[in-house]
Amino acid sequence: MSTPRTIAIYGKGGIGKSFTTTNLSATFALMGKRVLQLGCDPKHDSTTSLFGGVSLPTVTEVFAEKNARNEELQISDIVFRRDIPDFPQPIYGVELGGPQVGRGCGGRGIISGFDVLEKLGLFSWDLDVILMDFLGDVVCGGFATPLARSLSEEVILLTNNDRQSIFTANNICQANNYFKTVGGESKLLGLIINRDDGSGIAEKYAAEAGITILMKLPHNTAARDKDDSFDFAVRLPEIGEPFRKLATDILERKITPCEAAGLDFQTFIRLFGEVNEAHPTPASQDELTGQKQQINGERPEAAQNDSVSPESEKLFACIEKLPDSEKEIYRLIEVEKKSAAEAAGIKGISEAEAQEIFSSARTHLRKLFFSV
């Protein structure tokens, strides 16, 4: 008995993760593979279509009930199977679940759920594939469990062509790259574009980030109707064929993992147009507490003092003469009181670079100030 392939599918909520995971599970099962779909979202709705509209009891709630009665949890309490007449293999499903809204940490529920499953021997079960359906737009560490603990051998990102879903995919790419630097072994297979509108936005991101596009699925009303009626969209040839190709490529290891690290914020934003480099106008304590109304664009020092000293005026004049790069970093650190790390993040450079530029700016300022 071989170790099952473990694949985590990540994406922003509401873009079709469960649809994609469910139809990939169905494809593996139609190919004669023993597949388990693991829903990793407190909403516990990943496997609903997989089980024909039946909502599965979750690991979180069943474990709590068993614990309250001092009973031992069994595999059959939380793992369920569905036999489908025209499928050569049954499909298995588990929902980790989580706390009710406002009553606990969803990420903690994910961690606890994996602890339970590992104790039950999840990764030694007689399975070919384990697909994990993961919410990707929550930064809580619990949702990064497969990456942090290398529980998923491979990772697939799911996105649409909108900026927010691509931003989420980029965050997961960066997270996976981080965990690789501290010993993580999860490999990024690539990106699936769901509800592709032909705009090419996600493709532009993938090319810039160095991420392979695994599959593009156009918006398909018939596929949506299948999903809404708790059936499999892969029964439609136009949907089934790309899913079968992807499943075959995965099983035959034809996909070369990506080495993408993700894009920094400034580079990412520039994919969508020109970046506004203007600095936000800080609000003063006086204006927010009603003591004094600040004039738009007034210097913070001037808002707190009725008069500005000649030395201050001279300093500001010298700041204006600095090279643009030095002027921006100096203002961020010295005038707006941001840390070097914060200034580096705003400018999309390393903290060491920000420190070096700031030091250079101070040197130039001293020369300017005492030479004028």
C-alpha cells in the first residue's frame, strides 16, 4: 500500500474552491482512484455536492460530543463514503468544521482537526489521493497548517480574474515560499483560473510571478446548474475533459513544481495600473479630539505649533533638495515617524536598503543645512 498523494487547494472564499475540489475528486474516482476530500473551512460545506446535498457531521462537533461522554473517537464517526452507481470507486469525505460564528478561532479548529486525523492514521489509510479544500484569504496560522507542517505534498492555487482573488493567491504563494525557507516541503504545482472571462489578468500575474497555469475554466451556466443541484459538472464533456487532463498530469507527475516566491506588494499593484506614490496626509490628535482643525496638507509640526522656527523652515527647504529616493525615505522615517521596516515595506525594498538610504539622506542634509 503506497502513501496517498496529498494536495491542498487554496483560494479566496466564494471563487469556486469547493466546486473545483469536488469535481477533481470525482474525476479521480472516475479514473478508479480511491480519493478522500477533506473540507478545511469552518462553514463545512466543501463536501455537500460530493455527497449529493448531504451535510456531513464535522470532526470538531463529533469530537466535542465524544469527549463530553468520555468516549473514544472512531474513524467511522467522522469519515463518510458515498457509492455512486456509475463510479468504479466510492468517494470519501471529511469535514473538519470549526466553531460557530463569533465563538472561537477557526484556525485553531483546523489545527485540532488535523491532530485528531493524524492520531487516527490519516496519512497511512488505503487511499490514492487526499484533496484538501482550504480557505486562502484568512491569515490565521491554522489555515496554513498543510504548508507549515508539510502535510500537503503539493499546493494548487485557485483564482478568478479579479484583483482580490489574485492577491489571495499571491499571499499563499508567499506563505509557501516562507515555509520552504524553514524546512517546509510542500511544492507549488500551479494555478487554476476559474470562471475565466478572457481578460488575461490572472495569466499576466502568473507570467510575472513564474507560476504555471494548470487549467482555465470559462464561466459555464450548465456547470453551475450541475453544482447547484449537487451533481458533478465533470459529467459535461467541456468540463470533464480539462479536469481529466489535469488529474492525469497530477497522477503521472507530468507537472514540474514552480519555484515562485510571489510578488511584493508594489510589484503586484503595478500589474493593475500606475501606482499612486503619494503619501497619505496624517491626521492629528488635535483635529480628532476637536481641539484644533487641521488645514489640509499642513505639516505635522505646523499643526501642533502656531509658529515654525526659521531653523525648521530651513530644514524643510533642505529636505526638498534631496534626491527623490532619499527624500521619500527620510520623510517616512524622520517626519512620519515610521520604522525602517515600515518604510521599506511601503517602498518595496529591504530594511537594510531603507537604512542605507536614510543614512545617506542624513549625510546630505547636514551638508545642505550648513552650506546654505
